[in-house]
Amino acid sequence: MTWFDRWVWSRVANREALTLEQLLLEEARPTAAGEPVTVESALRLSTVWGCVRLLSDSVSTLPLHVYRGDDRDPIPAPPLLQRPSADFPELADWLWAVMASLCLRGNAWGVITARSGAGMLPAQVDLVHPDRVAVTTNGDGIPTIRIAGQEYNRADLFHVKAFPWPGSLLGLSPIAYAREAIGLGLGAEKYGARLFGDAAIPSGVLTSDQRIGQPEADNLKARWAQAHKGKREIAVLGGDAKFQPITIAPDEAQFIQTQKFSVATICRFYGVPPEMMAGETAGHEAYTSPEMRGTDFLTFSLRPWLARVERAISSQLLASTQRAKFNAGGFVRATLRDRYEAHRIAIEAGFLTRNEVRELEDRPPLPGDQPGGIA
């Protein structure tokens, strides 16, 4: 076991034993950059907000279907996917909240408040804030789950882990492990705001070869401000007075590079391409088309999140016969010409009909369409 493995394991073990109040107090400690990092402060950093928004929007807007066994045709949506909860009657909003909890806390929790059918399957799951959930383990390794102090049976809960860890009921929290990078980003933003603020640095200095006392200096500054503040008129100076603008020193402007570094680092935690957060990318990584970028994003960034949510929802269905699956075809659409060429080949080969192709293109069906080639 490497030092990193021992460090991560000790962190997980310690966090498992912490109460909610102790966990929040630990997060409130300042980072090396001097900024405390909590969920609320992390969301004020545009990169964190952007990564959470991108992943949550992408998952919540994809069609989610339920299939029986190996059937290719979806069955009618169960009650859980029609009206997931009282707080989130729309499935898209419910999925967005699930993804936001995973991206920020590493865990999404919900209480099953209604059941239906002969198997008493979950019909509604009311999501709860992950910070209200406390997990403790007794000496026998049996976990106890409490929400706002009330103990719950695991069978009455909906739980999704973002990053599962062996021996732990909780998933690893991205915010907790990225807190130093987030703290650096918050510190750089605060430094930049102060640097460019009105009181951070003077725009220039007035100098003269003559001796200037305090009254003369105040008078000269007032006259300069009255004549030129907010204007771009030509300045005329007399009495050996000179105006010298103050520029930002290269070392003081270094915070711009720090912000770019912070964007790339946080994107690595979330698996989001930095260029999708307006970060920099190397020339060989640039995409030649939006389709290539969408395919890459689906393959390396989005697919693991889709699989986690699919498994969690499938566990609330008839596990032996039903499965939930997202339709991610919109992310892998080719160019118009390539797509139409693929449709033609599929129709000629006989494994797609015209109406099936028209459905893929969001077009109404043609009457009398039959399988097997082009007439």
C-alpha cells in the first residue's frame, strides 16, 4: 500500500466516524490559500458551478426509458419515473438534483415515501440534502443511517454513490478532495477583484521637479481629477509636472495563469474537458467538429455518471426483469451527410425500416412502411 493509499484510506475512515457537525466544521477550515471551502463557497467558483451544471444538465435532459429483459422496445414508464417526488414532480428536475448531490457531496439520498403495485415498488422518492444524512458504524461494522436525527432502514432509502470506496457506505466527495484546488481558485478570484478594484492600485502618479508640500499635492490631485476623471481629453501639464501611468507588474498579473491552472485542475476532478469550461487545451486535442466533442464527452465524461444513475433507478424496479437506460444517441450524432448515409445502408441491409429511421430523425411515420429494403 502506497502512502497515497494509506492517506486516502485514513481520510475515509476518519470521515466515516465524524458526526455531521464535525464534518462541516472540518470543511470550514481555511485551505492553504486561506479560503474555507464548503459546498456553498465552492459553487461560487465559476468552474465548479460550470462542471456541476454541465453534468447535471446533460444527464437530466436525456430520455430515460425502462426495458423488460433484453427487449429493445421500452415499456410504459413506472410511477417512479412519472412523478418522482412531491418536491420534484418533473423527472428532469429530480435527476438534476440527484446529479448535483453526486457532484458536490458524492452521495445522493432519498426517502421512499410511496409504493405501488403487487411488489410494493417505490413510487415516490423524496430527495434529502446530503448534509442531513449521518452514517455511523458500530463495533460489528453495521452502519446506522440517520436523517435529521431520525434512524432509517436501508430498505426505505434511495442511495447513489458517485465514487464508491471499499468498506465505506458513503461515496467519496469531489468537493472534499478538491478543496485545495477550489480554495486556490477562490483566492485567485478574490485577488483579481481587489487588484482591479478602484482602491486596489492607483492609475498613475503626478511628479514634479519642484518641491511639493501636502497642500500643493492635494490641490494638484484635485485639479487633475476634476479635469480628467472619466474623460479621455488631452492632458496639458505645466510647472515641470509629469504624469506616469502605473501598469501591472508581470508577477502581479500571474494570477491569470493561476486561474487557468485552477480551471484545469478542477475539471480533472470532474472528468470534464477544460475547453468546455473555457479553459485552455493543447492544439492536438482541439476538436474539428461538435460531433467529435460530443462523442468524446459522452465516452469519457458522461457515460460513468449515466451508468451510476441507471443502476440506482433499476434497483428500485423489478430488478430481475426491468432495467432503466438513458438514450444518449443525441451526443453521438454524426454530420448530416454521414448520418443520412448510415440510414441508407441500414434500410438497404434490412435491419431498419424507413419509419424507424424517420423516428430517429424526429419525423412522423409513413403509412404502410414495411421491413426490408428500399422499394
